[in-house]
Amino acid sequence: MPAFRIAPAVAEAFPDTLIALVTATGLRGRESWPHTAAAVDELEQQLANGTWHPADETDPRIEAWHTAYRSFGTNPRRIRPSVDALGRRLAKKGSLPRINPAVDSYNAVSVRHGLPAGAFDLDHVTGDVDIRHADGTESFTPLGEPDTVENPKPGEIIYTDPTGVLTRHWNHRDAHRTRVIEDSTHVAFVIETLHAERDGDLLKVAAEELQALLAPHAEQTSVHFISPAQPQVTT
């Protein structure tokens, strides 16, 4: 089982970081997930009737990520944090993409709470996962582009295992190798905030919601938290 750990330099630069790590084993992604379908439908209906809108870049939760992106040299209006891009897509199209039940679950939780979320198929992770600054030598193959290889810029924050980068720009885009598909059975989901003092309770609610969506379709689920005070968790 891989460990997830936040590097000291990242913890020092972002001392109020809190990351929920929700793991699921024995996932059954090919059966019907009615609670996830209902959660996505509810968000779309609330948007349509004007009772709810996704957080945008004026929201403190999104603004914090824009500030973080700029600090490590990424333009957040060109390369957007995942929750920002997802919320903008939802606001424009009126609907969320339907990928597969596990991905739809974390997308719904992410956009509802204005917190970035992602996931990794642990059967394709090759060792411990570090959240650290890139040194520029790493390679990354973007989700949906298996023939593309990118090199993160030095100083960019990445998730990486010994084989390569799992996520660029902290949470902008996940890797093709560890993408979650219907047949993924062992998955780690992450939900993130840079302001635990302000949004830590919201993060914990989001993690519980995600776990509740996963649990009926998994043999086992668990929730752990990574922070500068608890920089490593083993899944």
C-alpha cells in the first residue's frame, strides 16, 4: 500500500494545507450508483432553478488556489485549478460530464463544496506518492493523451510516484496512467484546501459525503487526513 506524504517545503509554503484521503477497495464501477446519479442531478437542477451556483474565482476557496498557482509560476486563468474549471463548465453548460460512477462522485462533491478533488487508481501507482515541488526532470502524460509527455516546470507543485507525475499544477490535471475507469477497484481520492482553519470542517463534510457515495459499492472505505502536522498517511 503506498504512502502519501507532503514534502517539508510544501508544508512550509502552505502551512494551513489539509488534504482528505478517501480510499476505497473492492470498488464495483460497473453497477448502478443511484445516489451518485441523484447527487449530480440535484446539482444541475439547483443550478437551473437558481438556488445554487458553483464557486467562481471571486470565492475565497477558489481565490486561494489562484494565489497558490501564481506563487509557483502557473497562470490560474490559463491553467485553472480543477474545481474552478469544473465549476465554470457546469455554469456554462448546465451539466456535469458523466465519466463513470467513481469520477462522477468526486466531481459532484468537489463542485458542491468548492474544493478541488481528484483520484488515482492505486493498482497503477508504483510506490509512495509525494506532494512536492518539481525539479524539472519529471515526466507527465496527461489524462486522455497517452502519447503526450510533458515536463513540469521547476518549482511547480506535483503529485508524483517513482515512475512519474500523477498530477500537475497541484490539482489541475491528473495523469493518464493512474486514471480511474469503470474497472478500477482500488482507488485513492483526494480533496484539498489551503485554509484548514477556515474550511477544514467543510473539507471533512465533503470527505464524509464522498465516502457515503462510495461505500455501497465498495468492500471497504476509509478517510485519512494529511497536513503539515501529519505529513504522511499510508493507505
